[in-house]
Amino acid sequence: MTTPSTAQSPRSTPQGLRWEPSARWVRGRKGDVTVVDSRRPVLVWEPDIPVPLYAFPRDEVRMDLLRPAGNPHTGAHTGSTVFYDLLIGGELLENAAWTFPAADLAGHIAFEWFRRTGRGLDHWYEEEEEIFVHPRDPYKRVDALPSSRHVRIEIGGTVVADTGRPVLLFETGLPTRYYIPREDVRLDLFEPTEHRTGCPYKGTAAYWSWRGEGDVPADIVWSYAEPLPAAGAVRGLLAFYNEAVDITVDGELLDRPVTPFTPTLSSGAGRRRRTGNGPGRR
């Protein structure tokens, strides 16, 4: 088995992968079965994908539960051609694992995360803390800071939030998000939806959609009822997509930023238009 160097800085492969060893004890489970138990995981970044994943030495993986993939998902992961199906309790999970075609990562197995892709292992732990969606990026930071700035938010000229006690959330690579106490938000202008998202830094978010006039993206408001410790200051507060509403901070109207969320928010899919007798999707 090839063991990556213990140097604590990202290295690159000819395939465009970046990787570095992690000192965290990582376990991955499917239901009650531990499939991965590793004290030598490797963080891997694929080209053009902003979040990392883990790869594990084969001797820390339950290889007896893996079978060569019957229908390998060739091309899904940076030139990978070797895929595995996972067989547990009579259930076959296709293409749940794979290897990267890089000499530096030879002898390592990567796995899909169920909460990210809808297949693969459904519970992951770093030390004794469960983590969600994907591994935390050691080069990404999230800070939630209480503030006394005056923040006003409008949709189509209607003031939907106005506060002097926001919490500002600073997250690497994203615009500042303004979290606002519920009593300072016109929540009567919105309706809860069934949409949920998970974030490895903040937790699971619930969403609300605009009930008023105009072409407004669905699920434009969100809140973390039980945030992870790093974002505890936003507990129960409400945030809006800067990309789709008008936000004024201390009297200055902010430009709408362009982010990875912009294409979804700008597309016809997932938007709401109020017409006729009630709200509807288009």
C-alpha cells in the first residue's frame, strides 16, 4: 500500500487533484455497520469542486463489503475507472466507493456521502462529533458575530426585515449573511416550505418562501433551529439570499453579489410567482 507523505500542505497530482493527510480519526457507517474506521484519512479536492472529500487506506476499510461495480460510474470522479458497489444486509449500493487514478493516492478508497449525493454511507464522524454533507475544509472559516449595524431588507419595495441587532455570518468564499431576530422580520409575508439543506459548518436549515407579488425565488429565507457550535450565534435567526433581495446596511444599499447560488436563484426553476388566486410554482 502506498502511504501519502505526512506533509501538512496540499499537494497536486497530474490529474489535477489536491490532497493532504488529516490527523482526524474518521469513521463512516451505513446504518449500524461501520464501513470505514481510519486514523490516516486523506483530504482530497477534485478540480472545480469547492468542497473536499476523504480517501482512506484500504486496510482501514471493510473491503469484504465491497464488490467491483456492476455498472461503474466512469468519469464521475476525475478520471476514475475503478468503482465499487457496497453490499450490506442484502442491500446493494451501486458505485458507493471508488479509487482515484493517481499514484499519490494508490491504495486509497473514497466513498459517497448519502446526505450529499443520495447514495453511499449515511453517518460520518470526526473524533466523536457527527459531521454532515462533506468533510470540513481546513482552509474555510465561518464566524458568526453579533452586531449593532442597522440592516433593512426589501423585496420589490416592501420592507420585510428591519433590525439594529443582526448577527453577521462571515464564511470564506461567500458574501456576508445577515441573520435577523424573528421579531424583526415580517414572517407573515412568507410561508414555510419542506425544503431542507445541510451544511457541515452550520447544521440543517429550514426555509420559507415569499407569499407576495413578483417573481421571487422560492426558499429565499432560511434559519438554523439547532446550529452546530461554530455557528451557535445564529440559532433561530432568519437570513435572506443577498443575491435576490435588496439589503441596506447603515444606510448603504448593497450590490447583489454573484455567487455559486446565483444560477439557481436566477433560473425559472425553483421560483415563485404570485398570480390569480394564490401562489404557485413555475
